[in-house]
Amino acid sequence: MNKNRERLVSGAAQTKRFGVSMITPTLIVLIILTAYPLIFTFYYSLTDYNLLKALKSPAQFIGLKNYVKLLGNEYFRKAIWNTVKFTIFAVLFEMLFGFIMATFINSLRRGQKALRTLLLLPYLLPTVTVALSWRMMLSPNYGIVNHVLSSLNLPVYNWFADIKTAFPMLLVIDIWQSSPFVFLLLYAALQAVPQDQYEAAKIEGATTFETLIYITIPNIKNSLALCALLRTIDSFRLFDKVNLLTGGGPANSTTTITQYLYNTGIKVFDFGYGSAGAIVMTIIVLLLASIYIKRAMS
Amino acid sequence: MKKLLALLLALCMVFALAACGQTAAPAEKPADAPADKPADAPADKPAEAVKMTLALRGGTYAEVIKECLPAFEAENNVSIEVLDLAEDDLHSGIALDAINPTGTYDLVMVDGSWMAEFTANGVLANLTELGYELDDDIIPATTAICVVDGQTYLAPYYGNVTVLLYNKQLVKDAGFEGDDIANLDDILAICKAAQAAGKKGFIYRGDSNNNTVVDFLPILLSFGGWVVDENNKPTVNTPEFKAAMEFYLELVATGEAEKKDDLIASVDTGAGAMGVGWPGWYKPTAETPADYCAITGVAHDGDPAYLANVYGVWTIGVPANCPHPELAVKLLSYLMDKDVQLATVPSGGVPCRYSALQNEEVLAAYPQYKVVCQALEGGKYRPVLAQWPQMYDILGAELGNILQGVKTVDQGLADAQSRLESEIDW
């Protein structure tokens, strides 16, 4: 009896040890690549660390001064607002277009593969290529968009230099590039919806709208939540398109948090101030993500 | 098996951590080892070529240097790698490399506006101590930022200075020739005439805070204004600044903001009349539709003439942690040699030297160098302040607000002044 119990205990301990040994590499990688930089960034955010000045005199601990300066800065607040606004519109439209594309392609009897590949192309392009292509197309001199508009006697714009058009154009480009990502995830989810549910709905005389609301959406709601979460985090980190196309201008109308931190922290080597901004951004992203994660887990 | 796997993983992590945590220590050289030569190289074997690395501003600026390197490489048994970098990458690249005990770069290209922060923090080597001195052939005004407390840290290599880039036909249609543009009123008249003809008048770069400021500075200087006072404190809410800004608003209303490439294309194709440009952007000839001239620094007819051409001179220097200082100074002296510099002119080189810019053969082939020489003689560097990058960021943001109509001139300048005073440590 005792021997059996000992064997059971040692078996459980072995299983536990195996579990721990399996999880350890991941934990170590996470600690090195995520926890350590995060702790270090937080530490820097409490100092006046400047890369060049530190060559002569070490960084000093200044408490929460960087945070006070950051949150008191009207341009940082504007950058937060621009980022939130961008995220809301981008996620909303990308989800909408991605969903429309996915349901449309899923409903096709022929040509699904070809259309699926074509629709995915924008997402496969590197962001720099996308930004530069759009910059050429929207150029006030040789851009095809203005040529087409003027040939149709429509008003032309200086898209990235006009305060009225710069922000919407960034949104359009992001939606164009990222909707296929949503499409891909939702299309995969739609393929897994049991067909008998649709058949039952058809027999019951459900309309297309009712089928969508009562069958399609409930079946793919987890994928919808995941898409929204991933797109929210990605949109919140928007930097490359802004930096390449507008640099945050005109008149700060397109400055996002990352662009602001790049201009005021990284470019001038003021890493203490930049770190404070990065921590604020991390907190906001965590708050947003936690809502989705909580909902998904419940 | 599991234990072995765990042990292997742990060993991998330990090695990875050890490799990441290793601090690069400067290679110790025996006292009698010749400089820039591997200490352990056998005496009877031909010495292996020393590898040098140059960090340069991409474009014409780097191309003209690359052209000169093969002769130096052959003569000194070195192999040189050149990194062509964008302006921001070059700036951050030099700064990031400065924190290493022994750096990567032997020679770097430095923009005048970075000089203050680099010298204040010991990023650059003292060229005087390394045996290099600037010669009298170099245009004196271009050396203003190169010398600190009697010690030379940089050499002016590429004579970049703001000029007025214009479309010849549109200027002619407005009743002017390039040489006739005597003051800012003439510029405004030409741009208004172009606008009336359905073209764009004045084009400025509004794509970054730095560009917004730089394109405005020649106008500000022509009104007798500047961004700092004699004590290097910000002074942007002044009557001169306000007058310049009001004039600039009228001027930019004739055109629009564009990126550099679009600005050049607009002026070249005749879609736009003019804009502030740099000699490195455009090679005018008798056949090209565009040309450039120096900005006279006169606001209105009868007003005094101020120095209004802003330097964007690309200087060359040696980092303080350079791996091969002796060879680096030798290379710098070679690149600054007047004959070597003269030879770069056909490829677009703009030496800051009288012997090149006033050379009769050069002027016969490239008459625009006369204008460049005048502009270089009457140019002004951006403030030599370690705070300049922060300053142009704030000023550019407020100027952008004014130009986009988000703020009035008074409100924008008052905000700029108060932010410059409160957000930067002076």
C-alpha cells in the first residue's frame, strides 16, 4: 500500500518536474525578451537618461518628472487622441470589410482560391512598399489619383500635406492593407461553421439577415474577438506609415504616440522621456487588450 | 533523455546570456606594435589590408567620396566600406556607436546642426591633436562650426547652402530673369504671377518639423530675424519674426507644401515656380528648365541685405573612438586635398574651396558654382546648440500650426516662445 502510494507521489512529482522543464525555456525567453526590457524601460523612464549626455555624466534618478512632463504636453495628448481615433476607425472598417470579403468569398461556388489569393496580396506586401506605392499614386505632381480626378473635372488634393486629407488617407491605406488579414482569419472561421445549421435555417425559412445574425456571427464570434484584438494592438502601434508618409504632419494632425515618441525621444536621444512614453503606451494597450481577453475568456 | 535535453537547453541559455552580456573591450595593443596593423601579423608575410568603415550621408554626398577612395585604398593598403545612410540614420548611427569603447566608424559625415551635441559630449576626435589643420583655401565662413576653442573637430566637405530653385520659364513669364530677383517682393511677384497663370507659386517642404523650419529660415533672415539671441536663448516672438511669418503666409498661399522629390519635380516640369533648395538636389545647365540663384537677403526694395543663405554643409570628422585614428586622419586630409576635391566637381561635388568654385574651367562648365560660392561666403549656420534638435521640433510644430491655419501668427509665436522656454533645459 505504502509502496503504491510512494510510486504515485513520485509519478506526480515527475510529471510536475517534466511540466516545469518544458515550460522553462519559454519562461526564460519571455523573461529575456519581454520582462527584462519592460523593467529596464520602466527604470529608464524614472531617469533623465540621454544617450549622448550619458557619455560624460551618468543618468540621474528624477522620479516621475518624465511622466508629468509627458502628460502635461498638449502634443502628447493630441498624439494619444490621434492614435485612439485612428485605432477605432481602422479596426471598425477593417473588421467590416474583412467580414464582407470573407462571407462573400465563402458563399462563392467557384473561383474561391483565385479570389482568396488576390485579396490577400495587399497584406503580403511590406509596409514600406505599400507606403511608397501610395505616396507615388497620391503625388501632387505625377500621381495617378490626381490625374484621374482632374481628367474627370473633380477637385484634386495635396493628400498628405492638407490637414483635411492627411489623416483620412492614412486610414484608407491602413484599411486597404489590413482588411485582408481580417478576411483571412474570418474566412477560416467561416469554413468551420457546420453546414447543417444553414440547412436547418433554410428549411425554417430564415432570411439572409437572420442567418447572418443567428448562425454566422455566433459561430465565429471568437474569431471576430481575436481579429479585433490583434488589429487593435497593431493599429495602436502605427508608426511606419505615418513616419514615411506624413512624419506626423501637417500641424501634428497625424502624429501618433509612436511618432511623437520617435520625434521627441528617440531622434534626440532622450531615452528617459521616450521610455516614459513607451510605458504609458504599454499601459493603454494592456487596458484595451484586457477588455478583449476578459470577454474571450468568459 | 529529459534531463539531457534540459541540460542542453540550460547550457544554450547560459552561452546566449554570456554572449549578450559581454562588453566589448578595446583591443590592447603592445606598446611597440605599429598603429593600425594587427599586432600578431607575421613580419615576412605581406600585411593584410586594414578594413576601414565610413558612415556617410547617402546621395551625391557619399558618391563623390566613394569615387576618390580607390586611389587611397591602393596607396595605403586598406579596404574601405562605405555606409550610405539617410540623415536620421546617420545621426543616430554615430551617436549609438559613440557609446562603445572602440567604435565601428573611421570617418563620419556630420551635419552642422549636430556639431554642438557631438562636441559637448566628446563624440568627435580633436583633429588638431591628430595633426590636421584647415587651410586658407577653404571659404572661412564655412569653417565657423568646425573649430571649438581653437581646436578643429570637423572639416567642411560638401558646400550645401540654401538657394532659390526656380523654373526659368515661369520666372521669365513674370518679367524676371534669375539674376534680377533682388528681394523677397520679387519672389512674391513671380509666385503670384505663376498662380494667376494656373500654376503653383512657392513650394515649401512641410513634411517634417525640421524641413518646415529650414525652408522658412532664409525668409526670417531676410527680415533681420533669427531664432536665438546673442546669448543663445530662444527669441521667436519678435516683430521681425512676426513680419517674416506674415510675409511667408502670403508667399506659401501661392503654392503648397510638398516633399523634396515633388518640389524638385514641380519646379523642373514647370508645375510650380520656385522653392528653397540645395545645390546637391539639382544640376542646372543651359538646357535644363530649372536653375537656382542665391537668396539676396533683402526683404523689400531699399531694405538692408542680411546673410540669408542657411548652411547645410556636410562636414567630415573622425569619431573619438575611431578604430584607426592615424589612417582616418590621413584619409580625411586626402579627401580635403584641393586637387582631390576639384576632381569631384564633374560628379556633382561642391567643395567649400575657392580654388574649385572660382576655377575658370569649372565655371565655364558649371556656371552655377559662382552662385554657390556667393551663397557659401554669405551663409549662416543653424544655431550651434546641443538643444537645436529639440528646438526645431517645437518650432516646426508651431510653424506648421500657423501655416495650416490652426493658430494665428500671434498665438503660434507666443506658444512657440513659451514652449521653447519651458520644455527645453537651457
